Amino acid sequence: MHSFWQQMPFVRILFAFLIGVIGSDILTISTEYIAIAGLLGLISLKIESRFSTKIHSPLGAGLLYFSLFICLGSLCLNLQKTRLNSQHFSTKTNQVLLVQITQKPQLTKTGWKAESAIIADLSSDLKTGNSQGKIILFGKTNPLLPSGYGNQFLIKSGIQEIVSNNNPGGFDYKTYMLRKGIYYQCFINEKNAQLYKENQGNLWMQKVFKFQDYIHFCLGQNLLGKNEIAIAEALLYGYDKEIDDEISDAYSKTGTLHVLAVSGMHVGLIFMLLRWLLTPVLNLPKGKIWVAILQLLGIWIYAVLCGLSPSILRACVMFSFVIIGKQINRSSNPFNSLSAAGFFLLILNPFMIYNVGFQLSFAAVAGILGFYPYLNLLVQFKHHFTNEIWKIIVISLAAQTLTLPISIYYFHQFPNYFLIANLIIIPLSTIIIYGGIILLLVSPIPILASWVGYGVSKLITLTSGITLFMAQLPYSSIDKIVWNAPIIVAYYLTGIALIHYFSDRNIMALKSILIIWAAIALFGLNQTYQQANTHKLSLYASNKSLVFQIHHAHTLQIWYRGKNSVQFKEKLVQPYTLCYPVNKEIWNPIDSHNYFLALNPNKHLYLLQESALPFGKNMDILFISGKKKQDLDKIIRFNNIKKVVLNADVPYYKKNDYLKILRKSKIPFHDVAENGVFELLL
């Protein structure tokens, strides 16, 4: 064990750093306390080194270093929380903000959206102040408010804090944006904003986005169809917003979705192309160093052309550390280089640990490094072509080994045909990528460009057709798989134990696996017991519908208003059942009339939807839903009400009137639009 871990100091550093990041995010520890803890740790290390001739404890020193990196992770996370900055615009009282678009705007169904930055604030006497912070801007196509990278706007009003619906198992948009340092959003129009300046962004990024527009133009001129253009853009520079949902879903079901996201595979292809092109340079004096420098330069130019998206940035950093590690120390452990790359990326942005792409990229590379050498030796073929096919199979297996739990946790499905699909799709997509590069090179020659474009189009059509066919095969994927965090942790600990065993043949590594899964079995029994004793009411946050449910043991009863129950099931209830599996679902449609429900013998719910007033009723919970105006003051006077819940479909102007009455009457209330899902244990 000693030799196994000593080869990988950055693995231990990264582990400690992650404990600090995740722990600080959960516990919300103050930056001042972290700084004090780190300072005390440094003093302890200084004292330990001063008296190391008399008092020396390797374990004690190791624990102190481990604790310091925990503090560093926690400190880095807190420094990323821009809202804590005294210059954050939310702390200012000035009414007008100067905002600049900092990313290439994305098209939406109703217009566009773009990440933006606050540059300054403007007071009523036209004095400019320093303000910082990020914001999401939304807008409709408008020549007076053009959505270009680097454009600046003066915004007078309309800035709103991002809220989360908190629906169980649903996507938490607020937390997602918070981890990008964004707390606010604004819908701009001619009333609350005006254009200040255009094209004020970084000059290099402007050129990158123009080059991407040129790629889009070349593909549009030479490829045959809309889907072909969309897939080519995804493969060449990572723009996947135009891909048809059916095709995207097919790639997901076949386990080849990673092909459409510019990541490690694409950087690896550029890396291999450069290595092949630079083969003659190896014969020159210091040729290996020059090759390494040119490879680094090549992959980073490619990253810039892709707009330095997070996925491409991660892959380039990882490859850079591997290239540099080989030049510095050829015998260095590849896990150490990978962990150093991860540590570097997380120092820059600790919130990246929550990014699914980062998790999948890191896990895939770790799986290949850990299992590929052993799996590849299992079978040896005489023919070169057969060996290459076997390598693709082994790489897919090795990568899938460690990405499997992440995929199941987020997507709740397992692609059964991923080996066959990757064996076909990866070579085809590789040819498409190289074909796309050739197309861009010959684009000034129309005849050549049209020939190459025709070939690339047919390859993309073939690849999509194969993917769609495999996705529609029986048992193409296993759906609705639920793995919770403890199972995933146990899975990865098992993976580490197996790598340790293969490396050192340490029998204790195998024994530790039995202990890990025995603990998971006990955890599962406890969960089963808790599930059997569940009795809970939930009202979902949805401004377009009314959906509430009672979860009792292994049965889920859902009440809904609306015609399309399938939509409710997919968007609201299905994420809940993935987190809390049930054996039976009972769907109860309700009309637009008032509705009375006994939650249990001692608790009653009254759903108020129409203007007919209830009299003399005992209501433990009063749900108010819909657009009809309610005389809430009279309802409170003539009924016994313990708590009021306002559904998210209540119009904003009516909700304000209700809130005034509720505050005056001192009746407890819950605003679903503001506070998210309402839940009550019964």
C-alpha cells in the first residue's frame, strides 16, 4: 500500500482538496474561519519542522498537510462565491447597471440568452461606481437591443433573483447557476434597457466567434441537410444546440453521446494527428521536446477555436499535464498527472467538480489509465486489424467502467449495446472529424469543397442512421435505474481497491471490497425501512398546472388538473419516482371546482379554485390555485384555516393581495412560486 500511494502524491492532494470543497459547500463555512485554520496548520508545520530532530511523526505531518489542502479547497470555494464580494452589484443602491455580454449568445424558442457581466453602476447624478457580478440576460430579436458578443447595455430595472422550484428529483436550476457564480437574471426590452456600445469584448474571442461563424457558413454551403450541419458543428467545435432531440436521444441510448460533445476524444484525435504529422521532427536535435511543444500549441489552438468551452478546456489541461509529465519524468505515474490536471482546474474553479462533463471526462480517463493495460493483455491477436478492433473494445470497456455510475446517477439508464455502438460510431465519427477539417481547408475551392462535403454528409447520414436503428432495437437500454450517492461512493472505492490489487497484488484490497458492500447492504435495509414508513404530502412547483401527491409506503397517489397527464408524469412525477421508487401509482384527475380531501382522520386539505366561498370548514391546509379572484379575507373569517399554500399558477398581482391579507391575519403561508415545492409529513 505504501508504494502504491507514494507514487501518486497529487491523488492524495486532490482527495483532500475535494473534501474541503464539498464540505465547505454543504456546511457553508465562513472564509475567516478557514483562513484561521490554515494559518494554525502552517504554524504547526513550522514547529514540527523546527523540532524534527527530536519529535518527528510522519503520520502527524501527513495529517497536517492533508488538513491544509482541505482548508485550501474550502477557501477556494468561498472565494468563488462572488456574491460575498463587497463590490457585488446586489450590495449597491444605484438603479442603473452597465452590463456586457461575455459569452456567445444562444438562441432560444422565444429569442436569445447570454451570460453577461456587470461592469459598473450609475447613480442618479450620473456618477459611475465599481460593481461586479454575473447575470443571465434574456431578450427577443430586436435591432435596438442586438444580441452580440461584447455588446453593452444600460439596464434600469427588471433584474430578478433566480429562484428554484425545488421539485423532488427535478433539475435545480438555481443551484446550477449558483455554481457558475450567477444569482440573477434579467429579461431586457426597450422599456428597461438601452444599447450602450457594441463589440466591446475580448478581441481574440471576437475572432474565435467569427471563425466559428465561418465554419457554420462553410458547412451550410457544402453539407446536404440541417441535421448533417448540426452534427458536423457538434463534432468540429462543440456547438450542439441545433441537434434534433430524437438523434440526441438515440446517441444517449447507445452510449455514444460523448461523440457529440467536444471533449477528450476530440482532443485525442487532434493529438494523434499532430503526432503523425510531426514524426519527421523526432529525427532533429531535441526533436522530442519540439514535438511536445508543437503538440501543446496545436491542442490549445484547437481549444481556442472551439471557444474555450469548459469541456475542451478540461481535456486540453489533462493532455497538457500528461505531455509535460512525460517530458519531465518518463516514469511518472499517469494517475499523478491526471490528478495534477484535476487539481489545477479545480483551483481555478472549485465548482467545476459539480459539472457532469468534468466528472465524466475525469472518470473516463481514469478508467482507461487504470484498467486498459490489464484488459488489453487478456487477449492477443496475430493480425494488426483485429488488434486495433480489440483496442477500441477495451478502451470503451475501460472508460465505461468508471463513467457507468455517473451516467446512471444523472441519466438513469444503461446502454446495453454501447460496445457494438462505440465500435461502429467512434471510427465513423473520427473519419467525419478529419473530413470536416479537410472540408474547411479546401473550402476556397468550390468544386473540391462540394465533393468533400457530399462525402462528409453521407457519412453523417450513415452514422445517424446506424445510431437510430440501434436505439430502436429491443432492449437497447435499461431505463429507470436508481443509484444513490452511497452506492456510487462504494462503486468507486471498489474500483480503487481493484486497481490497487492489480498493481501490488495486495489481498487486503479485496477484503476491503467485502467490507464496503456489507456496509451498503445495511444502508439499503435502512432505506427500505424508511420507505415503508413514508407518509408525505407534496405540491409541485409548476406555473402551468396543478399537481400534488401523497406518498404512503410504496404507493403514490397523484391529483392533477389538466388534459395532458403524460406531460405531468414526465416533467414532475417521474423524477420523484426515480429518487423514491414506488410500486404503485394512482392518478386522480380533478376539475376546476373546489376540492376537499381528508389527508388522514385529523388533517384536511381544501383546494380553492373557483369563486364559490366555503363556509364553516376546518382546513389544516388551504391550497389556492388558478387565476380566479378569491375573497380571501371573507374565507378566513368564515372558516378555520391553519395554513395557506399559494400554488405557482396564481397570477403575481393577485398573489400580492393574498399575501397582504395573510400577513395581516397572521396565518402561516407558503408561496410555491417563491419558496418552491410544498411538502408536509402526515
